[in-house]
Amino acid sequence: MASRNNPIELEPREPIPSGSALRSRATRRATDTLGAWRSDGAARWLFIWPAVLLILALSVFPLVTSIALSVSQLAFSEGGVHLDFTGFTNYQQLLFGLQSSEFIGVLKAPTPLGWAVILATVGLTAAAWVRAARGGQVRPIGLILRLLGGLFLCLMVVLLVRTLLSDGGRPGSVVVTIIFVLVGIALQYVLGLGLAILAVQQVPWRRFFRILFLIPLTITPVGIGYMFLMMTDTSKGPLEPIWVALGLRDFTWVTDPWLARIAVIIGDTWQWTPFVFIVLLAALESLDQEVKEAALVDGASRWQSFRHITVPALLPVTTTIVLIRIIEGFKIIDMPNILLGGGPGTATESMTLQAYLAWNTLNVGRSAAIAYLLLILVSIVATTYVSFVRRRVTDFA
């Protein structure tokens, strides 16, 4: 109870606003909200939607148009250009018709080594699927997707075996593209990792060598193609004295299919190894060196430190690099086109080059069909690779 000397001081109450004041305040809030909405809407229309519409115009419209072209036949007449709907004729010609020998290849019975490769692939794939099913950690949809991925892998192995490990088989543009991707990416990653490991060592002139290793990345693919065209010319190229000293003056790369493919792989590797090198170099320099030093102090060898510390730490970066190179590798066209024009015959003709040659001869429907088959192939390979590597990254983490 308050005393007389300390009377309770009552705070003055705010006057209750009248009805007109309440309506004025509500109107003011609604006006502010409307103004803010108009401001956001103006920003949305001025900055976001034009970019979205531009992206849609440059990606979705050509995508839909190419679908229409892939199921049609382009015909030129005196009055203009006509599209005749042919259904899946272009796809049927590429997969099972007259163009299958150029697209798929010439399929023959496998050799004993080829049968061994097929049986080993089927056995390992089936064992992996059964192990995943028994583990109980994979959902039914995941098991179905793994089954489809395994069937696709077996189909690709059968295709590779019946064109490469067979009597009289000849690879088509699909197999040639897969060869360029697999061999090229393997060489680029191994060389890029080796150069990155050397570049992080405390050696003289390492900054100079870092810049030197990046030079191929600054040259356009067309320039690299013409450069390797001159270097592989044994009759009048800049390396003619070396070829003469080795007794290869009359040697030509275009007489043997595998030598021609090796020349394309070498040029593509020289072009893209600096990209792998610079990314892995940045990843290596960001690693915690104290962990490696502690492992060495505890008695681990350098190989054990590299295998159990460096490789797991580089796995996320490796996943991204290989994925980028898979997508770009399937689109290879500059090197085989400039070096050999897809020859000898169709030995170095990639899927992209085949689509370009079909488009160049005004067979737009076939070119679009090849492009869509390439899109399907790249999507399946990239999705399978990401799902497989993601589990490995999770296990290491």
C-alpha cells in the first residue's frame, strides 16, 4: 500500500482514437502496402522477367523447335521451305536403318575376350544390385533406377564389345564419342592431378610453371586444332626434322583408325588438362597441411597420406571436374573435324560432328535426331555418375 509521501503516479492514458482516425490510419497502411507492392512489382517486371523471358526464348524455344525438326523432313521447294512430318523415321534410320552402321557401328560376334568382358560386367552389376536390395537402405524407386542404370551399363558394354572386341566389327559415332570421353577424361585428370601436386611443392620457378601450364587454356579450340594439324604433318610441318630423324617422313596419321583417334585424344588432352590442373591446384592449396604432417609424424608413408587424406579431400572437387568434362567431352567436334574431318572414313566422327555434317548437307531432321539422342545419352551418363559418386562422397564424409 502506498504511503502518503510516495503517492502512486498514474500514467496518462492515450486518448481512444475516433472512428475517423482509425479509418485514416487503415487507409494510410493500405496505401503503404500498395506502394510497396507496386515497387516490388515494378522491380520484378523491370529486372527479373526480361531475363526469364530471354532465357526461355534462347533455350526452350530452340528445344521445342528441334523436337519438331527431329520428327520431320525438311524439303526445299520453289515456293519456300516445307516440313513434312515423318514420325520417328529419323530415329529408326539411325538406330536400326541404313544409318545405323555410321551411328551405332558394325556389330559382330564377340571374341572370347569380349564374352569374358560381357559376363564380368553382367555379374558385377547383378551382384551390386542384389547387395543394394538386401541392404534394405535403398527405397523401391531407387532399386528400380539402379536396375535401369545397370541394364543401360550392360547395353553399353555389349555395344563396345561387339564393335571393338569382335571379328570385323567397326565402331560408330556413339562408340567413338564414348572412347574420346573415357580415355580423354582419364588422361586429363591424371595429368592435371600430377601437375597440381608438382605445382604445390616448394620448387624454384613454380609460379612460372603455373602460368606455363595454363597457356593451352587461353587458345581457342579451332587454334589448337590447326596447331596440331601442323604439328602432325610429317612432310612440311614445324616438326619435320624430328619426324625425319625418327624415320617417319612418309608417315601419316590418317591411314590407321586408332592412330587417328589417338591424335584427336592427344590434342583434346593438351587443350583441357590446364582446366583440371587449375581447379585441383586450388583444392590442394586449400587442404589442411597439419593433418598430413601429423599423419607423416605418426608413421604413415606419403602414399598412405595421399590415398587416405588427399584423395578423400579432393573427391567433391573431382566429382565436379569430371562431371563438367563428361558433359563437354560428349560435345567434342573441333579437334576431329579440323585434324581429320572425321576420317579415315568415320573413325573419328563423334556424334556432334555427325550431327553437324548432317546439318551441313541440309538434312536438318537427322541432325536434330542425333542431337536429341546425344542429349539422352549425356543425361543418363551424367545422372548415373552423380548418383554413384554421391554415395562415395557421403561415405568419405
